[in-house]
Amino acid sequence: MFDKILIANRGEIALRILRAAKELGVATVAVYSTADKDAMHVKLADESVCIGPPTARDSYLNIPALLAACEITGADAIHPGYGFLSENARFAEILAEHNIVFIGPKAEHIRIMGDKIEAKRTARRLGIPCVPGSEGAIDSEKQALKLANEMGYPVLVKAAAGGGGRGMKVARSKDELPHAIATAKAEAKAAFGDDAVYLEKYLEKPRHIEVQILGDGQGGAIHLGERDCSLQRRHQKVWEESPSPALNEAQRMEIGEICAKAMRELEYSGAGTIEFLYEDGKFYFIEMNTRIQVEHPVTEMITGIDLVCEQIKVAAGSPLSMTQKDVKFFGHAIECRVNAEHHATFRPSPGTIAYYHTPGGVGVRVDSAVYQGYAIPPNYDSLVGKLIVHGRTRNEALMRLRRALDEFIVDGIDTTLPLFRQLVRIPDIQNGLYDIHWLERFLSSGGLDGAA
């Protein structure tokens, strides 16, 4: 096991990693920008090091500063959390060159899955079902028109190096395709420095289903079921739950075993999530995230397995501490991402939290790093915290969520709590009848009028 882990992140995920490390008896190092000097993970870590000014590129993305912090403190491993450098293959390689363990997969796996085209090629090779589309980046408008005609409209133009909804455009006819390609390429170039785009069939009303996997890099890999992340705004997840209301047990185990088998063949190490669009009983691979996910607590609640502890143990060289038959699923869990944003306009709302009260009781968990009097900086992601509930049934989880949301108080800033208080009372949500476009339709129709 490691002697000391440096946590190369901030906010709730930094605190989450810190707690896991402490439970394993491992010392922790917090790094922080000057904007985060009063952050909770800084207060609770065994040691802390300031690595730069508020801008992420000068602090949390500053690899030399992180290496210096490791040298100063004697940390022998880094956990990157999610975001920032968590899926940076070169960062993983640099750490290896300095004899520091990257708590995550091999650099080659990060690189493969970070390139959307190569990821699809790899997924097909490993037997993971993929959405129909181009084999690689499209070379010309003529080629794109030919492929789109073969697949049938609508089609989706996607950035090869993309993510977060950037560099994605829908074309519903051959007349729309040239403009969609040009716009997607421009967005991709601006966001990722790479204007390569590819084409795939656009599914009209799919759900977003993702499978959580764990591998030990020694040929062992298991799946921990799926999460339904279909409630999204601008391709950003808002509400996640497990199990999915759309799947039955046979579908769940089939797609889970397909993913676990693929990861065993790949000799994947650590936590990962294989994401699919799901429509009419079929799964279509879209990407793999080679890191811990924001919504990982949903899986932890229904399995009782600490994913971050497993990440750390595997990175330290241990084989998986369980087999697939040891994984048991119990009940239903739902997570709501509470952001410092206005619930209707989604305008960011940084500022000082005047009063803060979190819900409690059986089956309620809040992952957050804020506290009363804490000033949320304007420099980073707007996440205030994650409210996760668990129940024996989906209905029990929904009723528990409704109660917990009514107890949750954050004063002094705007939050998205009113949105969730309304969503949990809507029949479509209660019945699990939603797809990835549902929330956008709801918001555009003025569904939040009167939300409180």
C-alpha cells in the first residue's frame, strides 16, 4: 500500500478521495489554488501545498507544480479524481517517469479511449456494440454525404477529441449536413485544438446508460451494474439513478458481462465507465471514461462497494478483492447534482453560503465540500454537492428524495434545488418515462414556471 497520496483535485471529489485514503490508513496531501485556501479538503488533509493562483492552468493543471508538491511531501502516488488531469495520458506517463503512481489506468488506455474514433474501433474489436457510423474521421463533405445517405438521416457530427457536448451537431437532411460539419469542426478546433470529426447515426429518443467496471490490470475485471443518466441539460448530466427503469435483469447482466469481458481482454486497471445510448432494446457504445465518475455514489449505494478504495488498492498492485459472483445489487439509488446556478436560467451563482443545512436519515447521503460561511469561487465547476438517496424500491427512493430535497437548505446563493423539487413530483419522472431530450423539452416549454 502507498505511504502517502497526493490528491490532485478540489471540491467534493478531493474530500471523497481523502476519506477513502484515511480509511485505508494512508496519509494524504491536499493541493490547492489561492482561491481554495479555505477549502474543506485543505483543512482535513495531513499536509497541504499551495500550487498556484486561481486559474486552473496555473494550479490544478500545472504538472510541474504537482510534481514539486510530491517531492516536497514525499507522496508516492497521485489520485486525479475527475476532470482536470484525470484523463491526461501524458500526465500519467510523466508520473511514471518520476516513480510516482498514477491512481488510474495505463496511459495507453487513457489515450485510446480519449480519442473517440480510436475508442469506437477498440470497442468493436472487443465486442462492444456500437452505433452505426464512420470508421474514422471524415475526410471530405462528399464522403460524409455518402455515409449519411447510407445510414439515413438524421445523423450526428461529433468531434473526435470531444466531450461535454462541444463539437456535436445534428443534421436532419443533406442540406443541413455541410453546415453541421463546418460548425462542429470549428467548435472542435476551438475547444480541443483538433478539428477532426466523425459521423454516426442520430438516435431520436435514446436513454443514456452507463456501465461501471473495475479492473485490476492483471486480467481481472467485473461490472457493478448500470446507471441511467438520461436527464441531461446541454449534454451535462443532472440526475442519475441505478438500476435503470428501462432495463430488465437479463439486459443488465448481458451488457454488464460484455463490458467486463472486454476490460479483461484489455487488461484494464482501475475504475472506468462504458457509456451507451439505449433505444428499442439495443445498446450503442458512445465513449468510455477512464476515471471515477461524478455519479459513482449511486453504484456504491446499491452494491456497498467503495469504488475509490478499490481504485487505490488496485493501483497499489492488489488484485480485485471480489469476483463477479460476489457483487450483489440491493434496492434503488438516485443522485441529484446540486449546482450553484439559478434553477431556471442556469446562470452561475458564486458567492458566500450564508446558511447551510443538509438532509439526513436512513438512506440519505450528501457528498459535498462546502460549509456555512464558505465562499464558492467563480473559477471552477459550480457543483455545490451531490444528494444521493437509497431505498428498497424505486418508489421508496423517490419518496426519500422528495423528503430530503425539502430538508436541504442553501442560503446566500442560487442553487438548482428548486428544479429537483419540481422534477421529483412530475409523473414522467416518477414513472421513469424519460430520454436524453426530456429535460431540454421540459425547460424549453417553460416547465419551471412557479418552481420553488
